[in-house]
Amino acid sequence: RKTAVPHAAQDTPALMAKLAVLLARHRPLLVQLATFIAVGLTAAVAHFLVLGGLVEGGLLGPVAASMIGFVVGTLVTYTLNSRFTFESTRSHAGAMPRYFAVAGVAFVLNGVLMDVFTHRLGIYYLAAQFLTSALVLCWTFNSYRLWAFAEKRRRPAA
């Protein structure tokens, strides 16, 4: 006697094949995103150490301490992202101004979001920084990938 196989179970091999094709097609982007996240985690450790040290040491409030931590994290990420994540072909002279323009916007976003989360919504500063970092990551990954470290476009021959 045959047991009826649910419809979803019958579709599993086809779904897995489609997923494999999709992953293969987007593998370079997924590897780049994973590397970006690993670099970001390294920078986040530096950022959170500075943030926690300044706040818990009673030296600064969470917003100002976060801004200083952001600068420390940004210094960590430039070298690592340009070398490992984006394998930039742009010279430092070409990539650095773009990188710091994106980082400047991210710096402002970081400050505004930390202010909203901690002062206006009353979220504990470390949780607020986690949320802020996740939101700012969306901006920075796409901006670095599509603009700051993007391949230099050659001008067509005239």
C-alpha cells in the first residue's frame, strides 16, 4: 500500500534545485555581504568597547560616546573593507573621499538614531546602539558597494 506524499514534500527537490541556482547566481554578492558583516563585527567590537568604556566610566553620555565609538569603528573598517570586502581597484585617493562621504552620512544617522532611541524612546543605550548599527549597516553596505568602492568606469574612446 502506498502512502500519499504531501504536495510540499513532492516539491522539495525542485525547490532545493531552484535555491541552489539562486545561491550560485548570487554567490559573489553573498560572499561580499558576509565579508562586510565580518568586518563590521570587528569594527562593532571596537565601537562598543569605546561606547561602554566612556559611558560606564562616567565620561560621556551615550550619544556622544557612540559618536566617538563610531569614528574608531570607521577607522577600522576603511582598511578592511577596501582590501577584503570590495577588493577595490580605485586608488586610495579615489576611494577614500567617497568612503568618508558615506561614513559622514552614516555618522549623522548614528547620532540621530541614538538620540531618538535613547532620549526619546528610552531604550537602554547598548540595545539602542545595536538597533542603530543594524540600520546604518543597510546604508553603508549599499553605498560602499555601489559608489565608494565601485569599479572605475572607463570613458568610451572618442
